[in-house]
Amino acid sequence: MATLKEKRTCGQRCEDFGRFVWNSDNGTFMGRTPEKWVYISLYYVAFYVVMTALFSLAIYVLMYTLNPYAPDYQDRLKSPGVMVWPDTYGEEVIEITYNTSNKASWMKMSNILHKFLGPYNDTKQSECNYYNCTKGKYFIQKTFSAPHHTKWACPFKQSMLGPCSGLEDPTFGYNCTMPCVVIKMNRIIDFLPSNSTNLPPYVNCTILEGHDNVAKIEYFPDNGIMDLSYFPYYGILAQPTYVNPLVAVRFSLVGERQAKIQCRVVSKKISYENFHDPYEGKVIFYLKALK
Ligand SMILES: *[C@@H]1O[C@H](CO)[C@@H](O)[C@H](O)[C@H]1NC(C)=O
Ligand SMILES: *[C@@H]1O[C@H](CO)[C@@H](O)[C@H](O)[C@H]1NC(C)=O
Ligand SMILES: *[C@@H]1O[C@H](CO)[C@@H](O)[C@H](O)[C@H]1NC(C)=O
Ligand SMILES: *[C@@H]1O[C@H](CO)[C@@H](O)[C@H](O)[C@H]1NC(C)=O
Ligand SMILES: *[C@@H]1O[C@H](CO)[C@@H](O)[C@H](O)[C@H]1NC(C)=O
Ligand SMILES: *[C@@H]1O[C@H](CO)[C@@H](O)[C@H](O)[C@H]1NC(C)=O
């Protein structure tokens, strides 16, 4: 069939194309009259105006219904996870191992704790969280009455960790056999650890292995309590100065100076037996003081 087609030279093709772009015979430009081109342009202008309007409306409605202070989807996290510092990880398990007679070894641990407690510096806390919170009660805030349209956050000062604050003993007990660890519970927006008003969550550490190697367990603040005034948390935009309450635990190691320890944050609403999340409500770690 191709042979029936008239062979055309390149020059002829160019001429055809030229005629297509501007055909002086019937006054068309690219196959259409200028008048038609105006209509086509108007059509597209109108089309994009309508599209832009629709798009803007959709974005506006979405923004209007979003709460800027809380993520929309957080139903996956119902019960908070628990972490321990110094956060030194071995293979899969947390191993807090240090050598009492090696300064570099225990300095590593105390440096981690000093760094972690940086935001809890007493001076810093009294500057940015100066609201007088009422202890023992949930700090429910319906309005944004703190500066810059935010909510108040209660101060948690390093000194509240007493002998484990790093203030009296900058080694946190790592130069001997009384190491301190710090327990922190993850924040969950709007989470209340219990629904009856006066039972705060507290940390309870138990020895899983090596009972004979731990002579004493001490909690700071007293009884390992996380005060209710730190709950609920309203989110980083609503409470930019919020700091998690902490509990420090001091272990007096004796004998073989090693133990497997579980620290649980005990509260009605905090579960700790989630097979899929071993850090939910508790943390398990190995503590070992070499010499
Ligand atoms: C602990 O540190 C001392 C001094 O650096 C060293 O002699 C000793 O072997 C270390 N112990 C262990 C178990 O590594
Ligand atoms: C806390 O901060 C103040 C002022 O920034 C500083 O002088 C002080 O050394 C800090 N304290 C600790 C324990 O880091
Ligand atoms: C908090 O209480 C202290 C002493 O009880 C007082 O000096 C301070 O002004 C109070 N601060 C606020 C913000 O009410
Ligand atoms: C550990 O450090 C503290 C504070 O610096 C000190 O009082 C204590 O004597 C030290 N302990 C040992 C065993 O070096
Ligand atoms: C606390 O919650 C439980 C179930 O979650 C409910 O049965 C109980 O009535 C609540 N108590 C109060 C004081 O709200
Ligand atoms: C801490 O946990 C242990 C083991 O579950 C339990 O026997 C003990 O009573 C608990 N202590 C407190 C203060 O809840």
C-alpha cells in the first residue's frame, strides 16, 4: 500500500507545515481562525479558574476541620512506652554495663545522663515553666492562657531527682556500685493514666535475675511517683515547654554486681503485657558493674 502513496520531498513537507501554521487562503492559524482561538483561550481560562477555586475550597475545608494542636490519627498508641537512661543498647537488649575502676567507662554513663537532663536544668525550668502547678491533680486546661496562645506546662527540675540528680554526685553513682537510672514514659496526647482523680502512676522496679546482687532499690522523687499535674499532655504546639516527668531509680549492687531488672510504670490505664511491644508500660534491662 505504501507504494501507492506519492513520495514527497522534504521541501514539500516544510511547505505543508508552513501552510498549516498560517493558511492565508482561509485566514486560519494552526487550523483555526483567530476568533476561534480567542474562544478556546477563554474556555481554558475559565476552566482553570474553576479548578483553582475548587482546589482552594477543598484545602480550606480540610484545614478548617483539622485541629492544629493534635495529630488526627493516634489511635494506634493507647498505652505509653517506657524508656531507660543511660540508653546503651547491646544486641537487642538494653545493657547498662560499666567499669567502676575505669573512669572513661563510668564517665560515659554519667555524660549520657547529664546530657539527657539538660532540659531539666533548674534554672531553665524556672524560666520557661514558672506556673505554680497544684500537685496531685490533673492539670486540665480548656483555654490557652499561657503566653503566645499556648497552655501551661508544669516544671520538672533536675533537683527533684535528689541523690540521682547529678547535682550532688556528678557521677550519678557510676564511680561506685550505686548507679542511678532514669525512667521516662513516652507522651501521649490527652492521655490520663487513671480516671479516678488521686492515684498517680508510679515506677516499680523488680529484679528478674540476680536477686542476691541488689541490696536496695530507691526511687526519686519519693515512691517513684509521676505527679498527676504533668497530665494530660496537649501536644507540642499547645504546650511547647512541656517536659516529661521522670523517676530516677538507684540500685545498690552487691555480690556479683549484676542483675536483670524490670521497671514498670504502674497505673490503671497503662498496660504492660503487650506481646508485640515489649516496651509498653515497662522496660527491661541488664545492669552490670565491672571492676
Ligand atoms: C576495668 O577497668 C580496669 C582499669 O581500666 C581494668 O584493669 C579492668 O580489666 C577492667 N575490668 C573489666 C572486667 O574489663
Ligand atoms: C543550668 O543552667 C545554668 C544557666 O544556663 C548553668 O549555669 C548551670 O550550670 C546549669 N546546671 C547544670 C547542672 O547543668
Ligand atoms: C508561685 O508561687 C511562688 C511562691 O509560692 C510565688 O513567689 C510566685 O510568684 C508564684 N508564681 C505564679 C506564677 O503564680
Ligand atoms: C564518687 O564520686 C562522689 C562524688 O564526686 C564522691 O563523693 C565519692 O567518694 C566517689 N566514690 C568513689 C568510690 O570514688
Ligand atoms: C474508670 O474507668 C472504668 C473503665 O475504664 C469505669 O468502669 C469506671 O467507672 C471509671 N471510674 C471513674 C471514676 O470514672
Ligand atoms: C512491685 O511489683 C512487684 C512484682 O510485681 C510486686 O510484688 C510489688 O508489690 C510491687 N510494688 C508496689 C509498690 O506496687
